Amino acid sequence: MIGVAALMVSSKILSGEKPDVCRKILEDTLMNYQMALLSYDVLPDERETIVERLHILCQAGASPVILTLGGTGVRPTDWVPEATREVIDKEIPGIAEAMRAESLKKVRTAMLSRGIVGIKEKTLIINLPGSAKGMKENCEVVLPLVDQIGRAHV
């Protein structure tokens, strides 16, 4: 079973202003792909905090996969792609393009997603939307490839 760390990036969820409906759906989705959620943190919409936490998770090496949820849009507070770029060694644009292409079949606003995918040493980092529906749909595109990606970059 592959272990996954997740970072929900939302100041509103962190403050309790908005409920976090993604965690349970993420856990169930991961189980369908023989993956387990090892950690789940809620972070504020702060670029430096996101970068710091990504570095810590990569250095710890406890999880070969990190999923970020939220912060991939065009709002002034959306910094996840930029934070991820600061951390990764290599970007894998085809995966992010595939996720956007699949999402675009369902909702036109998918073209506003700026999420990226990349590798930091032996850790795969995937930016996902913060909505439960968008997160699940994007997981269904990328999770079947995780094991193959892992074998390719080890």
C-alpha cells in the first residue's frame, strides 16, 4: 500500500469558517487505489507556509506522494502552484494537462486551474482542486499512474 500525505490549503477551513468536506472523500478515493492517507494537514493560504511544509514532508521521506488540495485557482490568495515550483526538482506537465483536460469535459472553469505536478527527489507532489468533486475527479485521472511514476523515478 502506498502512503500519501495531504495538505488542504484553505485559510477558511483552518479558521473553521468553512467545513472540510474533502478529507473523508480523499480517504475513500485513496483506498480504491490501494493507498493510505498517512497525514492530513490544513494550512493557511500563505505561500511561505506551503513551501515550508512541502520541504518538511519531502525531507521526512515518510510518504512517496504528497497531494495538495486547493489554492490552484486565480484568486489573489491562490499560491500552491508557485509554492510547489519552489520545491520540486522536475515538473511533469503532462499529468496536470491531463487532469485539466478531463475536468474541462465536465466544467468550463477547469481551464482556470493552475495546478502542477512534479518530483522532489523521490517524492511526487500533485496539486489538486480544493472542491471535493474536482479533487476526486482529478484523483481518478492521476492515481492510476502513481505506482508507474514511482518506479520510473526511483
